[in-house]
Amino acid sequence: MNNLSKRVYEIVKKIPKGETLSYKQVAEIAGRANAQRAVGTILSKNTDPKVPCHRVIRSDGKLGGYNSINGPSKKELLLKEGFLIK
């Protein structure tokens, strides 16, 4: 795992329930302001349930993609956590 991946996972682990960050915000916090696509790629490969990647959304407020194989959708997870979807 490379350094950017490690930083992304650590940042996303700290997003509280009911809150979100955009892919761009995660990239900026990780020190790579223009790496939002890389953040999306990294999170698309996440298999650790301790990394709440469903809390990372698009900058326009839309949910974006989410790997929910045999599990609840991103929308369902966010609603359960109290996030109001626009």
C-alpha cells in the first residue's frame, strides 16, 4: 500500500457518523489537492469495514459510486447515520 492510500484510509476513518467529506476534500487533507480521482480509486478497492468510505461523496453533493457488494447501498448507510441527502 502506498503512502497516499494510507493517508486516505486514515482520513476517512476519522469522518464521524452523519458527516461526509468530498473526494476533493479528502485529497486536499491528504496533501494532494488534485488527486480526487486517485482518492476514488483507492476507496473503490476498500475492503476494511473500519474505513467508512460511504461517507465520501462527490463535490456537487451527489453520492457517487459505492462498492456495496452484498450489502446496503451508500444511501441506506448514510440515512441510518442521520445524514440528510439532498
